[in-house]
Amino acid sequence: MISLYLRNNKIKMKQSQFKYLIIALSITAFSNVNSQTCGFGCLGLSGVFGGYSIQQYEADGLNHYLNSVILPSSSDAKFNFKEARGFKVGINLIRADYSNFFFTFKGYYQFLSEEQNIKIPLYSSADGPYTFYDAKLEMNNWGIGLDFGIPLFSFIDWKVVEGELKFFSPKLTQKIYNNDPLGNSISIENIYTPDKVQMGFSIGSGLIFNVIEDYVSLEATGMYTFIEITNLTSDHDGSSIPTKDSNTKFISNGGVQAFVQLNIGIPF
């Protein structure tokens, strides 16, 4: 009886061990079929990036106001705001790199501005003194983005599509002053801001060059940005650009955006 009992226990133990072996082999096989690597880490903080950006836009209302209201009608020079430049910094929150595709979820802040100035002789002499008309538009924005892509070669990936949701806080600073040596100087500064944060979005594509796999890469991206800003309001007297009853918008549309960024990965 004791011998039979021991023999039955040995059989059960072997059956249990065989069952666990089958489970382990199944998991291993499944893992090999669905293998993945995680560039810049898997879920969690996976890297930081920084780069240079150019953003085009159509500023019909802004240009009309500056050229028709601010500048004297005799001026041949005109303001033409259409392209802001600046820096972009952010975090690749998730960068999951599978065998056949990858995706990235990111957050960023972008510093964009364009500044123009026109000088007009205060008197008849072209040598001065001058009246200076300065205008600076800041298009700073923060946002979130998601891209999806595929590997092309061992060191080049293609971002098939990338989308960004942007939140703009535009600001216009407009100044008028002169350098009249007789002391008849005029200095005026007006600052215009929106009543609320302005939202836009971008969609585009790009390439990723893997300099050091999982650690350093360089991205080049082209996008189109959609945004409308109806008007900005003076912080001083509440006046708006353009006026509330105008048929034009401060910025009627966005335009092409291009940026290059360096990614520094933190693999987990």
C-alpha cells in the first residue's frame, strides 16, 4: 500500500512538472512571436528632446492694422508678418518600438516669435533722425503629440503620420519712438493679448535618424498647422486688433511648419 501510494505521488508530480513545462514553453513561444524592443524606454519617462522650429501663418488682420493704422500713409515700407521661428523642448512620455512599427506620445513647449521694425525719417533728411515703428508677435504654445511609424533601414525610421494638439498664447508688442536730438521724442508701447487660450492642431510626417540606437536620434518633420485667431485685445484700453466688426481675422490660418529636434533617450 505504501509503495502504491508513493508511486501514485510520483506520477502526479511528473504530471504537474510536465504541465508547468508546457506552460513555460508556450509563454516563451508567444513572446518570441510577439517580441518587442522599446526605443527610448517603454511605458514611463522615456526621453527628452529639443530643437529648432519654423512656423508660417497668414496674418491678414495684423498686417492690415500695422500698415493702415500705425504707419503713416506716406511710408513705402510695409509690415509683412508671415513666419515665426524659435525653439521647441519636450518629453517623449512613451516611445514603444515594436518589431514592425513604433509609436510615440509626447508633450512639449514651443517658443515662436517674429519681430519687424521700420524706420522713417522724422524730417526731410534721409539721414535721420528717425521715427521707429517696432512690432513683435510671440506665438508661444504648448501641446501634446502622437506619431506612428515604421522602420526603413537599421538607422532610419519613417514617421508615417504625426499629429499635434496645440494651445497658443499669442502676444503682440507694438512700439513707436524716435531719436530726435532736439528732445521731441515720442515713446508709445501697446501690448495685445487674447481673451483666452487659442487652440490649433498640426498634422504631418517625417524621418528619424538613429545616431545611437535607443539613446540618441535626430528627427526632421514637416507639418501643416491649422489655427485661427480672431483678434487680440489691448491690455491698456481694451481696443482690439482687428476691430470687433472687421471682416478680417488677426491670423486667418496657419501654414507649413518644419522642425528638427534631437532626442536623448532613457531606456528602461
